[in-house]
Amino acid sequence: MKNTFVAKTLKLSVALFCALFAPALSRAANPPDAPPVILIQNATIYTITHGIIDHGSILIRDGKIAEVGASIKAPANAQVVDAAGQYVMPGIIDCHSHIAVDGSVNEGSISVSSIVNIADVLNSDDVNIYRDLAGGVTVANVLHGSANSIGGQTVVIKLRWGQPASRLPFEGALPGIKFALGENPKRSNGGGGGRGAQQPRYPTTRMGVEETIRGAFVEARDYKRTWDDYNKRVSAGDKNLIAPRRDLRLEPLVEVLEGKRYVHSHCYREDEILMLLRVAKEFGFKVRTFQHVLEGYKVADEIAAAGAGASTFSDWWAYKVEAFEAIPYNAAIMTRRGVVVSINSDDAEEATHLNQEAAKTMHYGGLSHEEAMKLVTLNPAMQLGIDKRVGSIDAGKDADLVIYNHDPLSAYAVVQKTLIDGRVYFDRQKDIADRATLEAEKKTLLEKEKKAASKRPEGADGARRPGGQRRPGGGRPDGAAPPPQSTDDTQINDSDTGDSKTDPSPSASANHGGVL
Amino acid sequence: MNRSLNGAIMSLRFCFSLCAVFVVSLFFGTTAPAQTTSVYAITHAKIFTLAGAPIEDGTLIIRDGKIAAVGASVEVPASAQVIDGKGLQIYPGLFDPITQMGLREIGAVSATVDSAETGPFNPNVVAADAVLPSSEHIPVTRAAGITEVLAVPASGGFDSSGGEGLLGGQASAIHLNGWTISDMLIKKSAAMVINWPRIQSNTFDPSTFARRQRPYAEAKQEYDKQVDEITDWLDRARHYSQIASHGGSAEFDRDLKLEALGPVVRGELPVLVFAENAREIRNAVEFCDAQKIKMILAGGDEAYKVKDLLRSKNIPVILRPTLTELREEDLPYDRLLTQPAELVAAGVKIAFGSFDNSFARRLGQQAANAVAYGLPYDEALKAVTINPAQMFGLADQIGTLETGKLANLIVTTGDPLELTTDVRYLFIKGELTSLDNKHHRLYEKYLNRPKATNSK
């Protein structure tokens, strides 16, 4: 708790400082611009699309990969990074994340919450952005939670730590919307609106989940027709029309029908996976990705035939009934059956070692090194429709790269540097070197705060700050911790799994903050 | 007996090289189903005994459930079933000292959860009494090379109704194989769980179902009260123990809870104290010191802050997974990853624990990650084998590959801490034990699903 206070105080001071000197400092607060030309030399390069290059080089120009090859001559103006004995892979793409969200990730009061948008609540100083960068993650698909059959709108971000929230979204990436099937939307685990609750919220069965989705798309289709008719008549020259009333809840669903917004659906059981495919077929939209999809291995052919992607965990299981047939071979079976598969985190900490989680598919199911690496690079890029920009080390793509000291698919590999758009956003040596300075700065601020507190009249709360500054819960390591029991808040609100990697224990709550 | 044969057949499935499959099928085609009384010889393997330097080309003999011989020039008995260990490596089986193995099947389904009793003081409940030998978690965990665990009640703090158990009950050391719990037991009562009280200014109020802030003084008062209560239990147990030793009745006027605490206050049974913050760890250490009881720290997020105290009092630590989110945003991102190395450098004995069932198979990964951040490799291996065995007084039976110890061991394709290593054979109490499990069965089943024809 003490440190929350410290962090808040720090932020308050920073906020005040910035408010006073904003124009001058806003640029200074950002990381320095990348040098226009960088040459990484002597590295083992996992290109993903054209094999491994030993002692290879990558030339970066204006944030893009200009050239990849066995030997590239350093241009006169290049900053040379000697990566001898090191390993470079494309930046890791986490297809299921809840980092950088201010507050809860669930608008849990209604079963169709398509009106809300995660992009509206991005928090660029969530420390998990930095921690995930330190784990080699460069892109995250930031999703709404799974409390609703149709959840909120979602956004793909680049982990540009230090940049304002407006600079986080991945330019040009199609937005998404979260759907959820099974135990979470029917609220099986932990009361709060499920069967037996004082005020149950429809739906409470998988049948009802299907009808909720179907009902919403019936409305969306009608709504789309109303607008289509209107637009047609306007373009035919009709000038005396009143536009139909806008419906912000249905608009995102119309975008789904028009292929302008991806559906990312939380699911577990084989039957509900097929259910959503039927509903999608009925209304003529595509399921872009099934998320978690822990029983995807049972219906892999059907998923492949529908052209849907599958984004799953490496080895989570048994935390609830619908996860009791989860197997670590899931990714391998689906891959073998032709599904584009990714391994995701759903958890800020899990995201810091997705390279290791991908490696497990070599052990469980015998995927090749390249296939395993694709699970956290090119495949999630394809699932998010950004594979022309990221996901492999190819000329023309964004220079989003991770440098490790070992083969990244080893438990002994440590990230040395993470680059986004050709700019170093994480550098292990710099991180270590900066610690003493940060510690000293924190101490100074604390002392200042102490002095200020002693001058304040009784009852004034130093930690309180101007409106709009609060950042509770939502994956904060020490934010407003959730109630200890399995409630909808802990079970569903801040995570998709309805559970976590650890017990719903007080210590786990403390460790995981809101991510239970 | 069928089980062992089955195990052998299943272990086949883990062999991806055709050659290995051939060798193994020959081997099991010509021998009777394995029994615990069987004699095995694993030859030409690299043997990491953890009781000396690795043996490059060694042989290990198993007889009557125990390691009969291990060395570079060991004679293979005529009666032995021989496993060619060429290209393979032998290690002691891994030991996960904090799990709820057999006590919790599906986390979200309370009917399958027996991991914590209600109420704050349950020293008399014993994990072994509720361990389900046929739990699906056991074979899954075993396939990761883990041969024994501690099933720990109330590990993590919460009972089934959401309250905290201060005296959580007795942890049991068990082999991960057996038809019944008596087959599985290594030590029924291996430690007494204490969830050390915490000074919490921010608490959960069950009446409003919300969190509320309260003054430090109030939190401290509650903390002191809880510590006093634990003290009181131990004092009473001490008196009870003295009376009992002076010929008190064995059958009448018994107090089961005080009786259960007897071995603790007599210094025979260690207490496994769950605490995370430096302040609480320090208080717990001082408490145990004053009470003259043997402490093992579990959790220890901030153990690095009190490492000198832990070393000077000789208190070992079972670390919460290195793969855990940091509790404070100001901490260096690798704080939990570098802690194991820091503690070992300071002379503190450590072990890694999963604190879980379904993530028990990440035990090796945790240890390897700590190596990546500075822990010497040998220390990492010890931290998942001999160190936890020593903590619970089991080092004479397990933890290293030495003559006379139980044959709990694994034969692997390489480093058992690395993500891609296969466990080829696993022995528990000298029995060649199945590596098959629910996950592998489902894999086989759905790998062989005929191509769906109606999938369009």
C-alpha cells in the first residue's frame, strides 16, 4: 500500500510539473527519436518467413526494416549494434491482452455491451506496458472482458512506452469486438447475476448466450437496412429525408456484418465454438479469432474450414469445468489441422514470457522451432490483419524486433533489447543502470511529499489528486485489490479466464491486482 | 501390475525417435510386467546424482524400490531389466514442495475443492486424509518429471468460505503414484501450516462486499490479536504436551487440536509459514525463534529484504513462482527473477514451489528462469530436489541419487529444467511409472480424429 502511495505521489508530482511546463516538457518526456539508420550485426536472425540467418544483419531505416541479409555494409550514417552471440526475432504479438486499460475491462451490467470501447480508456502509463516490453512484446490486442455475450470494442496497440495514449493504437489495424461464450457470460462461477442470484442476468445458459448473440444481429441487420435504404435514397437525390436515429450499440455490429470490425470470441467448449460458427454463417460474418478455445483441438477441422484463427494458452487447465479438458497439445493439433494458431497471455505477467510458452508446443505436440515461433509472431499478426506490417523480419516491415542472449525458445533466454518502429523501447543494460537514479529520485520525491504533508491541515489527503487521474484495479499490481471471494468482479471482470494462474488468495490478489 | 505395463506402453508415446521406440518395445516385449521388487539397470547414461560430480557414462541399479548402486563401473545383475540410457540423463525426480495435489481438482467447483478447512485454527486437519489418489492432476504433474510433492492445506491463505486459516493444518509429503494414500505416503505430517497474519489497512468487508480503508492502528490491533491467538495456541499445546507426557489419559479428555500442535512445540515438526512482506517475515522469524519452533518460509516476495536475518537464523525459503506479477509498480521488472540468485548468494537455502496444481508442471521452468537471471545451475537443480527434501527431513530418503535412497528418479533427453526436454522413464519407489495422463490421452484421441467431412 505504501508503494501505491509513492507511485501516486510520483505521478501527482509529474502531473503538476507537466501541467506547469507542458509545452516545453512534453517532448522531453518522450523517448528520444530513433536514429534514422540502425544496423544490427552478427546476430542469429529468426526471420520467420525465410529461415534462420547466422551472423546476419538487419538494416533499419526510418523505423522500417530496409534490408536483411548475411552481410550488409554499414551506411556511413548508421548506428551499429553489435549483436554477436545474440538472437533476434520479430517483436512478440500478444493476441489477448488487458494491459494499458484504465480500470475494469468489463462493462458487466448488460449482456450486449458493444457500446463501450477499450480504445477510450487506454492508459499509457500502465507499468505493465514496460514489463511486457521487457518480455519482448511489441504489439498487444487489448480486449474487453468476457462478462457479456457480446462485449465491448477492442483495440490493437503498439507498446510505445513513454508515448501518450493517442500514440498507442496500431495505425490502420482493424478494430475488434469481444464476444464471450460459456461459463463467463452465463456467470456460472461466483454468483453475481448467474443462476440462483437474486437478480439473475439473462443469459444463464449456453442456449441463452446463442440467442443473445442472434438477437443482437437480428437488430443489427434491421438497423443496417434502415441506413442502407436511407443512403441509397440520398444518393439517388432525395433531399427531404431525416436520417435514421443512430444506435451506438448496433453500429459496431453493423461493422462486423460489413467486415470492418473483427470478432474475437472468448470460448472454451467444442459445442459453443461450433455454435458461434453457425450463427456467424447465418448472418454472414466471420469469426476472426476464437480466444482461449481450449477445446479447439476437438473441432480443429471446423475452425480451419471456417477460416477462423485460434488464440490459446500454452498449458493452463483445470481452473474451471470448461477448462478441464484443456490440453497443452491444443496449439499443435490445431496447427496440424490447418488452423492459424497463436499463443496469448490474457495476463500481464504471462505476456512477459510468451516466447517460452510458445516453446512448449515443441514439447507438447512436436511443432518445429519455426512453427513454435510463429505462434507469437506471424500467426497473431495474421489473426489481427497486420501481417503486412509486422510478424516477421522482412524488408519493408516495421522494425519491431527483440534481441535475446539465447535462443528465444529456451527457458534461459533473457531479452536484451526490444525495438518498436526502429526505436529502442527497452534495453536491459540501461534499465539496470538507471535503477540507482530512479531510486534516488523516488527518495527525494518522498521526502518532499513528507514535508508537504506535515504542512497540510489535518484531514487533507495528500494522495488525492485532480479528477481523471485515478487508476484503480484493472491489472494494477497494487491497485484497488478485488474482494477475495470469487465474485464476478474477481472472476470475470478483469480477466477472461474466470480464474487466474494462482489461487484467489490474499497474496495472489496482492500479486495479481485486479487480474484475478 | 497392469499399471506398470501400461506405463511402459505409454512411455512409448513420449519417444519420438523410431529407434527409441524399437528398443523399448523389445524391452517390454520380453519381460514380465514391472513390480516394485523388480531389479532395473539403467546403463550408459549421464547421471546427475546431485551428491557429487555428474557421472559421464554411468550405471544405476534399482532393487527393492531403492537405489542399489550408482557409478561409472557398476556391475549389472543378471536378473536386472536393462534400460539403455545411452544419450539420456538421469536425475533425482523433481520435488514440488507446495501444491494442493489431490485436494483440489477444478478450482472453480467447490465440490472438488478440499484444500482449506473453514475457521482460523485447524492444526488437526491433515492433507493426506483427503488426497484423492486418482486425481487427474497427479499423472499430468508426473509427466513433467515431478515424482513427489507436498500436499499443503490452506496454502495461499483462504479456506472454502473465503476466510483465512491462521493454523491451516498439516502438510503431507506424497509420492505421485499409488493405488491408495498408504502407497503414496512419504510423511503424513511433514509440516504445520501457519498463514502469518498481515497488517492490512485495506480490507474486504463481507457485509458490504467492498473494500474499505481503515486506520493503521486498527489494522495493527487486529494483527496483534491474531499473533496473540497463535501464541496462545502454542502455549496451551505446550502445557497439553507436558501433561500428556506425564501419563495423561490416551483415550479420554483429548483435545485433538492441541494434540496436533504437540510435535510443533516439541520442535519435532517444522512450521511452514506463509508470509510475503519483509515486516511480516521478520515478525514471523522472531516469533518462531522465541517459541523455539522450526520455521520454513513460504512465499517470500520480499525475502531479499531480510536475507541476512534468514541466513543467520538458518531459515529456508520456498519461493512463490518467479512467474508471478510484481506486487508494486516501482519494483524492477526482474525483481522476482533475480531474488533466487540473491538469496543463495547470501547463504539462504531456497526451494521453488508451484503453489498450485495445474501449474506444478512449470516447476522446472521457474528454476530455469532463475538461472537465466543469475542463479547457479547446480543450485537451481538442488532447489527442486534435495533442498526441499532437506527442509522437510526427507533427505535420507529422496533428493539425490545415492545408494540406499528411494529410487525416485527420471531419465530424460536432457536438462530437466528446459522447456523442450522429454522425460523418457520415471521411477517412483523403484517402480517404472506411467507417463500417460489425461492430456496425452486426449491428444492421441483427437490427433486421430478422422478428417471432418461436414465442416463446410
